[in-house]
Amino acid sequence: MNTLAEENYLKSIYHLSMDAGNVSTNQIAASLKTKASSVTDMLKKLADKALINYTRYQGVSLTPSGEKIAINIIRKHRLWEYFLVEKLNFKWDQVHDMAEEMEHISSAELIDRLDKFMDYPQHDPHGEPIPDCNGRFKAHELKPISALSVNDSGIISGVRDHTSSFLQYLEKQQLVIGKKIAITEIISFDHSVVLQVENIKEVHISREVANNLLIAL
Amino acid sequence: MNTLAEENYLKSIYHLSMDAGNVSTNQIAASLKTKASSVTDMLKKLADKALINYTRYQGVSLTPSGEKIAINIIRKHRLWEYFLVEKLNFKWDQVHDMAEEMEHISSAELIDRLDKFMDYPQHDPHGEPIPDCNGRFKAHELKPISALSVNDSGIISGVRDHTSSFLQYLEKQQLVIGKKIAITEIISFDHSVVLQVENIKEVHISREVANNLLIAL
DNA sequence: CTCATAATTTAGATAAGTCTAAATTTTTTA
DNA sequence: TAAAAAATTTAGACTTATCTAAATTATGAG
């Protein structure tokens, strides 16, 4: 159907589109760790296939069919991550690279059966929503801890940064998906935050961590 | 580590080596549905990497490191096939193409955990032995039904042909792995065979089917 | 043992995806 | 708003894996 490289470009464009509207050549190059000139070549190819809207120097957006492909890859990525954590007992910081390979397994029937096997999970191990077999999912409406005020509380439901060092740090602090937290104090000097984690313990996190840890109210 | 194409060549050479000693360029070309000239190019590359023993016009064999890689790919293929049948409820005739993709997922830890998750199966859905994480497995010593005589009996334990039409035919006749059969009659005219399948029914199979259905005595 | 045929390899081309370096367009800034 | 800087594209080259057609080597039939 589509090559591995094409799939990775579509996925990257999809993710970058979440932040901004039109995605630039340089953004794609950075996200795929490739050169801008390589990106331009691929953009022409994807535009020829009507998977993106592209005019020279103007950045790109996905067409409906491009978006459909991207969402399907993301569905596969997240279902495989869920499988790796829930069935094979990997930690949430270990699964990304494996899922990067597995998301390209083509069979739709396979992924639908995997979905059923795991009883149709709604979120992957990092809290991201898993699209259903029609590509539909509810975008989660989460706030970073840094947007909360003292005495606000909520449930840890996602992370903005997915690097393993960040995930390992969170795990060590028991700041994992599902935990209830309340804001005890916000240090005005550096915007760091003191949290009460359920009734377990108090944790002091930096502004950077607070920016990357997402809460459902 | 190795490219997808290299892995497929090594696997093909491994399988072909089972029948004959040295494998010819044309055999590989036929098995990979490619051209002999393409095979020659790849053989040079694999020889440079010390994965095969190759001298011009003389055919090839795997070196120990080439064999290790091949067996690992076969291990992955068979474990994924087992997973697809046992966990996702696919039929034995549906899983080959999916496993062809999945066998290239690189993580050794993933495959070892999958192995454990399924409780270390010894055979894939077609009766082929699954190598352990050190590449060891007992080569199964099976005979085709065509090698048996009247009143011989045994357990269906493998198939020589893996095409889905053959597997579907066997399934319809209830000639599946694990079933006990006994030879009732051999028709001398065409070497077709009449079988008693457990206490269920009698089946009449052609010489060709008898050649491709393997029995443990 | 020799010659025709079959098998294999070499030569040269192609397509996908990438790169560097140079050219072009857009954006910023003074 | 014109020049400098940044972003993007083009041009040309490289790698991997493939192909066709031609050349070479091996094999086997008489």
C-alpha cells in the first residue's frame, strides 16, 4: 500500500498538525531526524498521491485520506503499546521503539482482533486515546499541572513528553496514570509545584515536569 | 542490524539447505520470486558480511552466524504464528503472510517475553518446531502418510505444503494436527489412501495429499 | 571429449529514499 | 522597503535492491 517512509511522514505530519495548522518542511525534518531537502522530495510524492495538500514554500496539511492513514498507524502504535505493557509486562518507558516497528504491520484484521483480544482499550499506557477501527476517538481534554492553582486536584491522565528518562522519573515518584493528585503549593520564584499524591506522599516537581504532566479534572 | 531483504535471503537459504546441502542461485531466486542476477548481487553482500560461504558458480551455505540469524527469524515467525492462532483465533491457513511481516520485528526481549506469555510452545500451528531463545530445537522426525502401510497408525503432526488451499482442505476433512489416524487401505492403482480418523470418520485422500501430511508414529 | 544447453555472473539501468551544496523564495529587521 | 537571514527547493550524487540483456562458466548428451 504505502511504504514505510511514507507512513512515517504521514504520522509525523499528523502529530505536528495537532500543535499548529500547517506544518513546515523544517518541522518535519526535525521530527524525522532527516534533512529538509529529503522532506521536500517526499512531500512531492505524497502530494502526487493526494495524501497531503502541498504548495511550494507554504507548508503542508493532510488530506482526508492522508489523515485516515495516519490515524490508522497511530491506532496500531497505541494498541501494540498497550499489548506490550498489559500482556508482556513491559514498563511504559520501554515500549515506544518496539511499537514504532509494529505499527507498520499491515493487516487490518490482525489489529482489529488484537483490539478485541485486549477488550477494546480506550487509552495507551501513556494516556493517549486509541482510535477505534473507524478511526474515531475522543481527543482527551487534559491540562498540564502547571495550569492548575493551589488546592486544585485531579487524576494523572497523560504526559506531554514521552522520553524514557521522563517516564522513568515519573514512575520513581509514583506519578503514574490514574493516580489522584492535589496541588499543595506553587513556589512563585521558579514555578515549581508541591503535590499531594493520593494519601501516599508529597512530591516537589519542577516547572518543567509540571508542564509535561497532564491532569483530568 | 540486517536489512529486511538480507533477512529474507538468509531464511530462504536456511530452508533450502534442509533439503539439499549447497543451495543454488536459481533455487533462491525461485523461492524469493526474484531473478538470479539479483540473487548473485545479494550473495556477494552476504558473503562480505561472513553470513554465507560463497564461491562463484558453486552455490552457497550458511556460516554459523548466518544460521543463527536465520534460526532467530524462524523462531520469531513461528512464535507469531502461534500467537495469531492461539490468542487471536486465526485459522492455521491465515497466518503465514502476517507472520512474514512480524518475523522482522527486531527486539529479542519482545520475542522472549512473547514466548513466556504463551508458555513456551514447542510447535507452531503447522507442527513445525519452535527454536528456543538459544536457537535450539528438536528437528521433528515425521513420515508422510505415503510412507506408511496398511494398519499403521499415528498422530498427524505436520504438513509439508503450507499453502492455504491445502490447509483449508485438511481442516474441512478434520485432518488437523493432533488427530490420530490409521491406514485402512492403500489403492495400488493411484497410491491414494483410505484413512480412519480417530473414531470420527473414514477419509479417502490422494497420493499427493498423503505425501504432504506428516505423521508421528 | 566436445559442443549445446543450462546455470550463473557481469554490465548497465531503474526506483526509492537519502544526502550535500547551491539556488531560490520568504521572512525579518533595521 | 531594501538588505540580511532563515526557510525551502533544486540539482546532482549515493546506496540498496531490483531488473534486462549480454557474457561467462559448468554440465551432460552423444
